[in-house]
Amino acid sequence: MGMQSRKKNEEKQMKKRKKTLQKICSILVLMVLTLTSIKAAGGSIAIDLKDLPQAEVEKAGVTFTLYKVGTMSDDGRAKLYERYGMSLPNTAEGLQKTAKELMERSGKEKVGKQVTDANGHLSFDDIGNGIYLLVPSDMETYGAIDPFLVTLPMYEELGSGIQGPSYDLQIEPKASPNKEPIEPTPPLDPDEPDEPVTPDTPDTPDTPDTPDTPNTPDEPNPPLKPEEPDIPTDSDHPNGPHKPQTPETPDTSTTTDGHEGPKKDVTTTQTGDASRKGLYALLIMLSAFGMYIVYSKHRRGSELSDEK
């Protein structure tokens, strides 16, 4: 019986110890979470401009604009906002390139804007965890500064390991002296082009001559009325053949040798003329007689036709 009671007491004490340890662990966890939240709400980013090898450098008046572009956990997990469609690189060159690309993006979450004092110092206080983009401007009198990214909290790699997290950041951004702009060489004046030659005005074409008005054709003469043909007359009866005259016996004459030769007398020609005249007279008489006969027949025929 004594052994059993002793075991029960020991079990009760073990249970009490476990409950006590659980309470202590819970209190420690709450304290850690409380301290972490306080640190997260009270982080800061301080900037100090470094000296540049220029004769005249004005550190005052340089403006820095702070944008939140991603999230950062206490265990070091950083992530850019998904709307940018980019991942956070792990090299210095990659971070600088990403910063320049984000600077050109629109819709960034602006946290604040600060201007450096105469010593080149400014500070963004009471900022929470996240990835931040710092964009410089108004730095003509100082030098050239590229935009850059920082994480809050920050973890730094040391030779023996990783140091952090750090919630109060001290940053000295890289800067370079302003380069005097080289005046561009003015372009050479191009030769003026020759003025185009004005083309000669073409000659005005000659006005064509007005064609002559065609002559009105003469009206054709009316055709002549054909003359009525003459009534044919009864043809005369042809004269009958003439009875040839008996040639005259030529006169003979005595030649020197006692023969009588033909006599040359002018009366021979006269005799021929007389015979022709007589022939003509005979023909006229015969023609008149024939005409008389034809006329008598014609007249008789007319009388007979009248009687009928």
C-alpha cells in the first residue's frame, strides 16, 4: 500500500511540473511575440550622404521618396508584391536592375518623402517590416545616386554566418560625382539645295482656223421638158435611074503629018455645063411631078375617109 501511494504522489507532482513548464513556455512565447511586434512597428531607415571628391558639393536638399514594394518576415523570407510579376534577386547587380525597373512602374505604395539636411542626413521612422524602394531626386548640386532596395528587418552575411535581424538601418548610398555634360557639336549646316529651275511656260497652241462655211449647193435646174417629136412626113418616092446621055463624038483635026487629031476647043467644057443644067432641070421636073402624084393620092385618101 505504501508503494502505490508513493507512485501516485510522484505522478501528481510530475503533472504539476508539466503544467508549470507549459505556463512558463506560453509566457515566454507571448513575450517574444510582443517584443517582435514592437520592433516591427518601430523600425527605421536612416540615410547619410557620403563625401564626394568634388570642389563644391551640396549635401542639403537631396530628396528621397520611400515606396513599399513587398513583404518581409522576421525569419528573413522576402517577396515582392505579385502585381509586379517579379522575384527578388540575390545579387547586387540584380537588385540594382530590379530597383530601376520598379522605379518606372506605376501604382507603387508610397510611404513618405524626406529631404537631407546640411550634413546629408535624413530618417524614415516607425515603419514596419517589408521591402522598400528608395528613389532619389533633386541631386544636381550633389552627385548621381541610383535607386536602391532595402529590407526591414535586414540580415547581413558575415564570415562566420548571418547577422540579424536589424530593425534600425543606417545606409550610406553609393554616389558618383556629376559629370559635366559635353556640349554636343552643332551639326554642320547642310548645303542649301539649289532652287529648282522654273520650267518654261509652254507656248500657247495656235487657235485653229475656223473652217469655211460650206457653200449652199445650187438648186438643181428642173429637167427640160422633152420636145415633141416632129410628125414624120411621107417620104418622097425615089427617083428612078437617069438614062445616060450618049457621049458626043469628039471633033477631029488635021495634024501636020496629014492625020486629023483631036481638036482642043473651049466649047467642050461649055457643052458639058449645058448638059448638066438640062439634067438638073429634068430632075426638078420629075420631083415636082412625083410630089404632085403623092399629094393627089393623099388627098383622094382623105376624101374617101370623109365620105365613109
